[in-house]
Amino acid sequence: MFEQENIDRATGEIQRFFAQPNAYRAVIILILSMIAAYWLSHFIARIIVKTAQIVASHSDNESDEERVLRLRQIETYLSVAIAAMRAFVVAIVGYIAWKMLVPTASSSIAAIGAGTFFIVFAGQTVGILLRDITAGATMIVEKWFNVGDFIKVEPFWDVQGVVERFTLRSTRIRTISGEIVWMHNQHMTGVHVTPRALRTMAVDVFVHDRVEGEKAIEKIIGTVPTGPTLLARPLRIKYAERWDDELWRITVMGQVPPGREWLIEKYFVDALKEIDDGKKKADRIIIHEPIARFADPDADRRFKRAVRVAKDK
């Protein structure tokens, strides 16, 4: 009832406002000002986007890991600046245009109009925007991730991919299948970040004859497809060590983007198993079933500090 009375009063005030001599002129000025604000913000945004593209190009071609991280942080800040700049320009021009309208209208129109707008629209929009902006600002300050990082979003486990754009309000993610996913920042309760968007994997192969084993493994390595969304870094024999008097352990390592682990732990391992198909047990090259595992060096160092094995008494 109270809201309806406000709406009726605002409608009456607006009708009286348009009855004034310069009312339509003021409205035209307001509309033209908002159009000018849109195109100005669009022009400035294009300049920022071009700058971000240049930074992204340098980041992709940089070999120094620390410099890559700094460049991606700059790219993230530029992405956030685009949305902030547009909102700032529109707000400033809108304020100036409104100040131009106020002298021709009574103060009650401003108060009632602003109050009505807040009641009708702000309750459903401002709260959502503020939650998104608060979440986005927190993630930026705490450096959850940067543009160009591969992330997996909680609680939506099927949402994972490369961050293409990150603003205070939302995040745009490109999945490994090419889909684009938009996420409100307030819905991201947690984020898994894959360093360098790569997972390092190793396969341990046990053989009797090291030379014959390496030759057979090299042939299989040549059949595994490579590419940014396949085997990012080709498989290679990392090392071979004698396991006992009659056994060698050959370790093969490679890197794949998240979601392509099956290229190593299934395709490559299954191909290794087929080497000895039809052979007698005495003639087999591979003695035991190959073991596929994750072999990230940073994770190994961290777990070395965390894992403590009690000594037998």
C-alpha cells in the first residue's frame, strides 16, 4: 500500500514536470548525455582491451615464470578496469545530466523519484551487484587467480577452464571443449588453480632388458598426439634405474592439460600392454603392469615436508 502511494505520487510529479516549458528539452539532453557516455566508455574500453591483448601476447611468449605471473596480474587488473571505467563514466555523465534537470524540477520530484526507483528496482539489483563486487574484490586482493589461469570452480565441479576475463562482478571461463561459461563471483565458494594449466604425469615401466624396453617405449611415444589441448609436452624417457639383479625401472614423463590425463593413464598405458600381446611369458618385454601417477615436483616437495613416517621400534 505504501509503495503504491509513492508510485502514484511520483507519477503525478512526473506529469507536472513534463507540463513545464523546458521539460522535453531536459529529457533530450539527458538521453543524449547517456548516449555520449556509452560511446565514450566504449572507446576507452577498446583502448584498455588493446593494451590487455599486448600484455597477454608478451605473457604467452615469456619463458620466465615470475615475469609471466606479473604480466597475468596486470592483465587481470586491466580486465577489472574495463568494467569499473564504464560504470564510472556512465555514473558521472548521469549525475551531470541529472543536475541539469534539477533546476527545472521541484526537489520533491528528485526525492520521490529516487525513493520509488530504489524501492522498485534497487531491492532486486543492488544487493546482487554488491555481493558480486564484494566477492570479486576479495578474490583480487587475495590473488585467487589471474587471467590465463586454469581453474576449477566449487561447488560446480563441471565448471573448469581457462580464465578469459575477470571483473569485479563476473568471471568468464573457456572450457577445454571451447564452451564459454559466465560465473557470478558471489557463487564461487572455492577455486582450484592448476599451475601453468598443466599436470605432470609419470609412468613407471618394469622390464628385463633396458635397451629393448626403451626401443619399444619410444615407438609407443611417437603415436601419442600432441597439442595445446592434447599432450602439451611430448612424453620422454626421464631415467632408467636398475631395480634388482634382473629388473629395470624405466620412468616416462609428460604433461597434459586438466581433463586430458586419459592420454597417458589409459591410451599410453594400454598401448604399452599391447607390446607383449601373443608372446610367451619368457619373451615378454614388460614384466609388470605399467604404473601411471602424478609427478608434479612442487607437490612432491610439499608432501615431503608434510608426510612423516614413524620409525619402527
